[in-house]
Amino acid sequence: MNYRHGFHAGNHADVLKHVVLLGLIAALARKDSAMFVLDTHAGRGRYRLDGEQAGKTGEAAGGVERMLATFPRSAPPAIGRYLDAIRRDNADGRLQLYPGSPWLAAQALRPQDRLACCELQSEEAGALRALFAADPRVGVHQRDGYQALAALLPPKEKRGLVLIDPPYEAQLAEFDTALAALRRSLERWPTGIYALWYPIKLRRALGHFQRQAAALPARQVLLAELLVRPADSPLRMNGSGMLILNPPWQYEQELQQALPKLVDALQEQDGSWRLDWLKRE
């Protein structure tokens, strides 16, 4: 794989993904019992927005930078939780660092909770190990995240969340791989919460994926999408979505409040949002 998330850190897709991730962890934390979080495609955990990779694309300008400018003081709970985490990681007030999913999750977890991070690329995995060297709650595994699901599920904690955030280098074929992984994981851990991030280029290309997602053996399947442009070009990522299996009770109400605000802040032209139940038993 050649993908490096450093080129895309803090873009509009990261905003949606991390708003959802932190919201799910916060919902799980309402109970005192320990939780387990698994990040299957973890990356290096933290990114420099003033570095070479982020500087080449400037994608954070259309994502986290807009969010901070739009909500300088107050925001809906889901958005405020995310922006508070960004500000804590940039305590001097200058936006230089962007926390990836592993770092955001670790900062949101409690002493009794546990985080497992999988990363296949050696350089990224090394950075991840260094980042969490002093945190006994976090385990870093240099291995394929899909294969790790069988080894790490079900967790001893019985409660928790799996985040699947692949690079989609295989493009549409990645959807089939991710759905197969979700199906196998639900067989091992049917009560877990699963969140799959996916890119949106052409909306009509997602029909098969969404029909297959609705057929997964989960009791509830929720879809949350954020588009910054119309989904009419296969040449660029016009938005992204989160497929959420077994979401916490009433979690969709938080997204219902947050998604319109995200579109207002991040859209470039004719942005839109979608929040739909594909299955609800």
C-alpha cells in the first residue's frame, strides 16, 4: 500500500469520522464498565499540519480549519466534543497538530478501558508505538487490520467499538472486503458497535454496498453521510459516510443535530447530508 494519511489529515472526511468516533465513545462511557476499542487501520496516530505532507495538499483548510473558524466558542455537543479535542492537542492556540483516530480515542478513554491499534506499514506502526509507549491501555499491532479482527474479537470487556477506516486503494473492491469483514466480526461479537468509514464520489456507485450493508446480521444499521459537493464525479472525493452497526440508543439524535451544521461549515458547493436507517429491529 502506498497510502499515507498525512496528506489528508484534518480534511472534511476526518471531521465526519472523528465526530462520529468521539460520539460513540462518549455514549459507551455513560456506563462504568470497561470498554474495548479496536482501530483496524490506525495510521501513525498524530499528524503535523505544518509538515511536508499536509502542506502539499492543504486539505485541512477545507476541514478542521473551517470548523474552528465556524465554531470559535460554542457548538452542538457532537461538534463541541470534537473541537475541544483538537484544541487540547494544540494548547498554544496554533493549529499545528491533527490527532488521528487512535490518539482521539485514547484521550477519550478512561483508565479501565483498552485500545488496540492495527497498522500494516512499518513506518506508521513505528510512529504509533512511539506515541503510545507510555500508555499501558494501548496495544499496537503491526498487522493487517481485517485479519486482526478474528484474533482480537470478541474482547474480554464485552462492550466496545470497532472502527474500520481503510484507504480504499482497491476502490469499489474495498467495499466487498469491508462488508465481508463486518459479517465475520458480527458472528464473533454480535453485540459490538461497528463503524465503517467510506468515501463518496459517485452516489450511484454505492447502491450495491448499501443493499449489502442492510443485509448484515446486525439488529440496527445506520447510515450518516456528509457531502461538500454533489456526488457526481468519479475523479474526486465529494464526501464521505459512516456505516454504523448497533449504534447506541438514541445516538442518531446527536447526528441529526450535528450533520446540518457540518454541511453549513464545510460545503464548497451544494453540500448535503443524509441520515438513514438501513435496518432497525
